[in-house]
Amino acid sequence: MTRRLTVDMLTRVEGHGGVEVVLDGDEVKDVKFNIFEGPRFFESIIKTVNYEKIPDMTRRICAICTASHSLASIGAIENAFGVENTPQTELLRDLLIHGEMIESHALHVYMLALPDFLGYPDAIAMSADHIDAVKNALALKKTGNMIHTTLSGREVHGMNERVGGFSKIPTEEELTKVKKMLEKVQPAAELAVELFKGFDLPAYNESDNVLMAIDPGERFGYLGTHVLVSGGERHPQEDYMKLTNEKVYRHSYAKHSSYNGGPIMVGALPRVHLSHDKLTGTARELYKEHSDMVDPRNTLSNNFCQALELAHDVERGVETIDALLSDGLEEEGLAEFEAHEGRGINAVEAPRGLLYHDYSFDEDGCITKANIITPTAQNAANIEKDIRVIAVNHVGEDAELMNDIEVMIRAYDPCISCSVHLVRLR
Amino acid sequence: MKPRVGIFSLTGCAGDQLQILNMEDELLDLVSHIHIVDFQEGSSHKEEGPIDVAFVEGSVSTETDLKHLKEIRERSKILIAFGNCAVEGGIQAMRNKEGSIDGRLKDVYGVETGFFDAKLSKPLSEYVEVDLNIPGCPVEKEETLRAITSLLHGDLPPSFTYPVCVECKLNEYPCVIVESGKPCLGPVIRAGCDARCPGLGLDCIGCRGPVDSASGFAAEFSMLLEKGYSKEYILNRLRVFSGEVKEGFLGGEEL
């Protein structure tokens, strides 16, 4: 007799999704990662809008990855029009994306994922027995948000980073204040690594994964122009359509990605696995000590990798501020350029993985065509693969199976509301 | 007894409930004063039964959203439309007056009607009675905290009835329309943000939605036309966070 097991609504994830597993005895008949977030049609509504206001709109695809969307969007526009940025702009953008990682990872690692491993329904309940963990989370989150507020104008949906630079350059005092906060929360970031190194990676979640992440260049980071794929491949970001071949499914407003016919994974695990040799300082030491926690065959490693990235992000933030302060801050205005007909593609790492924006413009610089591919859309097929893997390996109660599946999905840090306004079908 | 509070989301980016989590300094204190019965993004704990105050973010964009909203309304004494999507329909309502939902489904997903349960994005007030609006994309943390404090004391908080221009003048920022010719929406958008964008040298993009008084829109429209912006450009600007505003608001233009 077949039985249908479901998680109607995933909790402690961003957006609305569920799970369905159909079993016949021990045999797995079908699995689905359902997404029932409403569609918002971003690629359609931004048509005819002038490039200057596009990042203000597309950053609203997601609240928790708002700066990732804004930087992906700004980069695509700059690539279309050939905009050259100053070293100061590059440093400020690097600081902003690291701030976003701190804010997002602190929320996910400590407040959404950790309760699974300590046995609580949420961070508030967890705070009764683990108040230090929750206070660490809040201090880290606040620091990430402080970077957002200082550089972008506010925590969610800022506005100060623009095509060609920043509208207003932060003052020396403001950046020094951020630096002090970063130095203060360094132990909180390292504690996240300490906590997660203690949770074993269960064998029931092991399978082959094709990992993809941005090539950050010389040092570990989240901006770049090429994409790395496990197995040693390296592709220019312009080849993204090939890397994320998408298909529409009836049970999901999110299209599912594939590469060479199989699912792919993006996120912290791919970033750390593919570029760990580029880590520096404390994060490098922590990686060496706990490299067994970075298992490319076990997607639950993603939690540990986010914790490791937190240690990197905080230290890197301090370095970037030091570089900005020693160079001296300058109100340099926005780069000059002319809008024209053309197309621009840009990839950045959002907290939960690779994000692509692709725009075409008419001669006035208004959008004629847009394509946006979010990390959770890319992960959707891999999440379904993992649901199947866990269901096949599972022995024991059904309720336990569904719980293990939910913990696995949460480890991807899915951003479901992001995932629903995806690519156009050609 | 602590008031029973639910935090719900329909279609949107979840940025308004994120603003609650962004109250890092106040969060632990805040949750000690309320009893949270539903907060899908933050907790796996969920209770049935009546709700004293429901915060609902996101717009109604699917049949599922509508069903969910009606259930929440039935359970709740006070229902708050939380953020621009809930108050105005959000950025996804921008093209409500142009084209059809089927056209957009075809455009983005390449499929015909009947495939999904999508609807035109509408504010909560289209379907249920709303007791309080907290506007913004996203909502302001301070305004939200003030609202919660008022509600804990049994009051409804005051709302902003004047435009962003007032706060801009109070801050003595240079006018971005007059000084740099930027298409600022400050004259017709609800205050409460302390004129953040003009403070950064940027034009207001309207994320708090239109002020209650409609009279400014026609003037804004003709002023921007005079500055040399095209009709399509101005409409694209005014509609981003106000897709559902009534025809007359936009200078009586046929749209």
C-alpha cells in the first residue's frame, strides 16, 4: 500500500514551501520539493524601465539578499554600458557583500539552523538555555546590518550603492565604528564554527553533488567574473544559461536548474570546497583543523561552511576598512558613462549561492528583456535529489524521516520567495 | 495575560518580518511581552485559536494567499497590513493596469493560463477589513516598535498624513528636484522615513506609498513632464509602489 508523507509548510526558512514523499513499503515512489510562493513576474514588470531605477526594483526580489541582488543588478548594467569603477568603489562593494553574508549567515546559522541541532522549535525558546548563542547571533546580525546601513542606507532595501559607485561616501568615523563592532564580534563568529564542528554529518545524506561557485580571484570572496564547477571546470559568467538549464514544473513557481542533465548545488559548501585554498587568517586555520566537516558529498556541511564563512567575513571586513582608511576616503561622485543599446550579464554570490542578472537595453537604456536566476532555483533539483537519497536510506519512523528531510532542506538556507521569479523560457 | 500575536506572510520578499528580526537590541525584550502563536519564518512552534494582533505582510497574489488571509481575518481581533505589499499591493502590482496575468505567465514561465493559481496582486484591503496600515518597503523598525508599544497599551498608533517633503525640509536637505533636476517623488509620498533618500542625495522612489490626499499627483506629473521626463518614464516611476492607486491620482491621464 502506498503512503503519502508531507511537510505542508516548511518553517524557519524564508518563503513558502513544502515536501511530499510517496512510499510503497520501503520503496520510494516519488518525491517533490513544492514551492507555493506566489509569482511576482519581476522580469516582466521591469520592462521599459530605465536602467537607473532597475537596481531599486530588482533588489526587492529578496529582503535578506537585498545587497546581492542590487550588486548583481548594478554589475549587469555596468557590463552592458562598459562602466569603469574606481578602486574605492570596488572596496566598498566588497565590504557591503561581506556585510550581507554576516547578517544573513548569523540569522541562518544561529537562529534558524542551530535550534534543529539543540532540539528547540526556535531561537527564542533556545534562548532559555543558550542565551549566549542567541546574544552572539544578535550581535553578529547587528554588525552585518550596520555595514548595510552605513554603506547602503538601511538594513533592508537600501539605495546608496548605484550604477558607477556610491551616492554618498561613508565618513572615516562611521567606518571606524563598524570596524570596532567587527572586532568585537570576531569571537562570536568563531564560536559558530566551534558549535557546528560538534554535529556529525549523518551518512543517510551522502551522495554525489555537482558544486558551483564564483571564482573569487586571488582571495576568498563573493565577487568575480567566472564560475567554478567541481571537477576543475571554469566558465565565464556569460555562459550561465548553459550552467543553469531551466525547466518549468507544475508543482512549483520556481523553475528547476540542471547542468549536463543533472542537478547542481550552489551555496557556502560549494564556495568553501572549491576555493578553500584562497582562505586566509583565522578562517584558513579553522578550515585546516576541521576540513572533515566540509564534505562535498554531504549537503548538511553547508551549515558548517556558513559558520566558517562568518569567521572569514568578519576578519575580511576589518581588512577592507583598514584599506579604505589608509587610502583616504574621497567623495568621488559616480563614474561617467553613456547608456546605449546592449546586453550585460553579471554573477555574484548571494548568501545562499550563485545569482545571475542578465539585461538587454534599448538605445535609451530602458530594459527590453531580463533574466534573473536565483540560488534557490538552482538548488531546487538538488534538494529533490537529497529528499530521495534520505528517503531511500531511511530506516525507522516516518515522522523521523520527514524531520530529517526538513533539517536537510533548512541546511541549504533556501530563499523561496527569491526563487519564484525566474528565468524566461526561450 | 500576554497578547497572542501572529506574524504571517503572503506574496512578497519577507522583508517586513525580517525588520522584526532586525530589532537586535529590542527583540528579546519585545518577545517577553507577547505570546507568538505563529511565525513561520522564525519558528516551528504553531498554535491554533484566536489571535489578538495579526501582522500580515505580502500581497494577495494567489488563491492560496486569499484563503490564508481570510482564515487569519476570522481568527484575529486586530489585523495589520504590514508593509507596502500588504498596504498597496507592492511592486508586483506595478503593471496591474496594463496587460493580463496570463500574458505575464506566458512571458516569464512560457506557459498558458490554468497552470498556476496566480491572481493580479492586490492589497489586503481589497478582500478583508484592515484595522491598521504600517506602510513602507520595508516597514521602518521604529514605526513598527512604536505601533507594538501603542497596541500593548491598548491604543492605535498615529499614522503619517503629510509627504516626505516635510521631513526633507525639516532636515534642511537641498531639494533634489530643484537643485539637481532628479525625478523625486517626495511631494506625493507618505512621510515617516525621515527623508532618507534625499539625505543621501537621491530622489525619493516612493516606497512608503502615496499620501492620503490625492491633490499632489497631478502637480507632480506636470512638473516632471516640464523637466523633460517622458510620460512612460513618469508612470513607471509613480507605479512602482502604487500600482493600485486610482486613475485620478495620476493627473487624470488615461492609462
